[in-house]
Amino acid sequence: MCYFITGTIPKNIDIQKINDISQKYGFKFDQISNTHIEKQFNQDYKYISKRCSHCDCDTAIGCNNDDSKSNQPYTKQEIKKLQRKRWSDSKIERWKQEKEINFKKQKEENIKYRNKKDYESKNWVDFINEVNEIDIDFGLLLHFYKTSPTIEKFIIKEIVVVKSKSIDQNYIMLMKDDILYHFKR
């Protein structure tokens, strides 16, 4: 189905206090219930979900922009394959030019995408730090749901406690699915 961002806050904290901060960054949270998930974390916390109109598939959290892809628009093997198919040299040249144009466009799109994710991940860092500054612990959990955050059963792989002042945009973009990141002051 889709990715959704959920998390935790202490039970004694009114969710409106979190939303007063989060709305400055363009999002809000709702308290939700999923007993299977709630049994897996400290019972002094309540389960929350980021409010969204559709899903969080395009989130910066865990997007892990990886530049390990090829820096070339085509490979020698691809050219040899075309030659084996008896493509003419001029046809191969046109194909290479088209690949180079498309490769350049894709690189430009990747830069735009990264800039958008950099901005969003900075918002998450600033939000988490602002919440922690008023002594509220805050947890984030990213999961790919096949159903809904209120009914899906899955195992939280790990609960990681993180000092909020040690996180940066890259940390947000490298976060992993199914790990509850618990940010503390």
C-alpha cells in the first residue's frame, strides 16, 4: 500500500502541544491506537501518526539519496549488444546522443529532488530539536503498510535512542524502516 510516518510521545503530553510546534513545519499529528505496535514500546508513551491527505511515500525520512548509480548514460556492453543486433554506426550514434540527453535531464531532476528532500529533512531536524528543547521525548517510526497504521501487525526491529542535537539532515534521510527512533534532549 504506502508508507506512513508514525511515532510516540509521552502519555502525559497533550498532542496539541506537539501540533502547535509541528504546524510551523507544515504537518500535524493524531493519536492512534494499534495494540500490537503499542505493546512493543514503553507503556509510558502513546502512539501517534502524522496526518496526511494520502500517504508519506514521498517523505525525506529514509529516502537515502544514493549516488551509487552509474555516472555514464550508457555502457560499452549496451553498445556491443546493439552492434550484435546489426545496428549501423549512425543509428548507434543517434541512440547515444538520445541517452546522453535523457541522462542529463535525469541528473537535473535528481538535483531538484535532493534539494526538496534537503529542505524537508531540515524541517524534521528543526522540529525534533524544538520538541526536545521543551523537554518532550519524541519517537519516529517509518513503515510500509499493506493495510492501515491502526490495524497492521509488524515487528519493530529495534528502538534506537538518539540525542536530538546529534542529528542532521543526512541522519533523517538515512533512517531505516521499522526502527523506532526515540529522540531525546
